Amino acid sequence: MADQNEAIRINDEDARGAVSNTGLRYVLGFSLALAVIAMSAVWIVPALLR
């Protein structure tokens, strides 16, 4: 039986239940940039054609 005063150590991947450094932040950043560009184009192009 484990000692109740002993600290429990769990590594990051086990605690999160996922593997880090998969490039997900780059996909999210690229998608955000594309969304901003697309929304800006939808707003700016009609204003210029007026």
C-alpha cells in the first residue's frame, strides 16, 4: 500500500492524455490567418467597388 504522505508524480503526457508537439498550433494559426484574410476580403472588396 502506498504511503499517504508520498507525492504522486505523473508525467505531462499521461496527465493530459495526449501527445504534445504535433503541429496543431500551426494548423490553428494558419486557419485563423486564412479566416481573417477571407473576412477582410469580403468586407474590403465591396467597399472598393462602390
